[in-house]
Amino acid sequence: MTSQDQAKQVAPVGFDEEGGALQLGELSELLGYSLKRAQLKVFEDFLRCMAPLQLTPAQFSVLLLLDKNPGRNQTEIANTLGILRPNFVSLLDALESRDLLTRMRSPSDRRSHVLMLTDKGRATLARAKKLVATRHEARLIEVLGPAEHKALLGMMAKIAREF
Amino acid sequence: MTSQDQAKQVAPVGFDEEGGALQLGELSELLGYSLKRAQLKVFEDFLRCMAPLQLTPAQFSVLLLLDKNPGRNQTEIANTLGILRPNFVSLLDALESRDLLTRMRSPSDRRSHVLMLTDKGRATLARAKKLVATRHEARLIEVLGPAEHKALLGMMAKIAREF
DNA sequence: TATTGTTATACTCTATAACTATA
DNA sequence: TATAGTTATAGAGTATAACAATA
């Protein structure tokens, strides 16, 4: 089977750190690692702040994009958000069943569905934006400071664009 | 296939009518959104750079942590990495089957498995570290600049810690 | 023939309950 | 009784193929 007689450099006896906190070591210098953990924290906080409206980050991004770009079809919105078309269907089903948006067959190309926010969708988006600004982003700015928060936004955009 | 895939074509601005690029709007000010997209890019690049060794970010983090903290059990390592114990099992199975680490029953508490890198595990980790430094982090530093890269690390750690 | 929305499907991650063997 | 490792399982998120309607 597998090996059983190597690893003689560090004996299983003589633990000098029994029960103590582990050394992260080079892990804390690994940007991907910190980035992932920070991203999880930020999404957790987003969900907490958005709990009254029951919107996920992905759902919020769809409403935001639709408000700024009315009359687009599913493929255009999904592509812009990096969501694959098949996976976009159930996401839209959920929002449409909550009457936040509508799918309408395009008169010019009856294959495509034109997406538009409903009045309820616009109202919900307005409340959602307020929650994000006053609870979520406000807390981030409080932790980082306004200058670093802005710098961070720039760096994230740069990585997403140029990396 | 060239090195440049057309994941997202950026059309010239000013095309707000039919067929033009969509307006991201407030989406670009949403830190969680940029953070997520940046994190995906960084992990993609990590996998590309690490392709010769076939290590995922999670696997690399386990090797790194084990090297710095030999003789710990599965629960301690998993908790430190934010991995749930049940999900840690198959991750370890994969690394152990590649002879990169060993599980040994602890003599003091026969319930727990003491984890240690094998010689092959240490050698692989050394090669992995070199790939990360010379290919992955080097590219990040090239895009961001050394000062911003360092600042970014600090901010990510701060969010992961205080947020 | 090509494209839009869709279904089906599969694979990875993540999360919870419950089992076993030890303590 | 409680804990460490494990199994089973379920749910998200993500990926590809293929089909019907339409172009």
C-alpha cells in the first residue's frame, strides 16, 4: 500500500506547540488564499445585510444590471455577469416568480426574451441599494477607511480586467 | 487556441444602443462583485501556473500548512483552513494516494490522525512554492506593482480578520 | 445553418446528520 | 457522555451537450 516508514525528520513525539494556534506561515503571503477568505466574508456580510429582502449577490447584480440596461435579452445579461446561459434560467425563474422582473418575447426576434424590471423589481432594487450602502459598504469603509476602500476597488477591477 | 480567449470583449464606450456593450453601472462600485471576479481570475492563474504539479489552491494550502505545523491532526488543519472535517477526508485521500502525506494514528489518542508530509510531499511543496513565486505571484506583482500588491495583501488579511 | 432559451446532466464545493472507534 | 475520523447525502455553483422554436 502506501508508505509507512518515511518522515523521520520530525518525530511524532515532542510536540512543542500542543494545543497552540497554528502557524499560517507563507499562507498569509498567498494572495489567492487571502482573497478567497476575504471574498467569503464579504458575501456573508452581504447576505446578512440583505436578509430583509432575501436577495443573493448574484440576484442583486442581475437587478442592478437590468435597471441600467433595460430591454436586453438573457444572453446579453448573462454574458456580462459571467453566468452561463443554462444556469441563468433558474436564476431568472426565481426572480420572475417573485414578480421582480418580466420576460417578454422580443417582437423583432421571437427567439429572444427581453428582460425588464417590474415596478416591484425597481422598488425592491431601491431598497436593496439602500441596504447595501448603509449597512454593507458602510461597514467595509469603516474597517478599511475610505481611501483604502477606493484603492481596493481599483485593484480588484484591475485584476479582473488585466490579469 | 491562443493565450487570449475572448471571455469578455470590451467594446468602445458610447455604444449604449442595440448591440453595444452593457453599462455595468453601480456594479463596478460593488466591492463584493469585483472581489469575486478578481478571486476567480487569480485561482484560474494559480491552476495554470501549477499545472505541472497538478495541485489545486486548497491542496497547496494543506501542504503549506502541514510543512509549517507537522504532527497536527485533521481537525486542527481543517479548521485552520476553514474546511469542514467531512469534506477534508477526500482531500486528504487524494494527497495521501499520491504519497504526498501520511496519516498516522496518534499514540496518545488513537482516535486522531497525525498528519505529516512525506519526503515526496516536501519535494513537491518546494517545487510548488517556486512555481507560485516565479509564475503566479510574479505576474500579480507585475500587474499591480510591488507596493499595491503588498497593500492588497494587508487589506485582504484585514477583511478576513476584522470583517 | 446558426442562435435563443431551455432541459438534462455531471462535477465540484459546501453543509449537516449519523455512524465507528476511541476517550 | 464526548470527540476524531468517516460515510452518506443534499444543496449550491458551474460546466457541456442537445433539443425546439426561430432566424
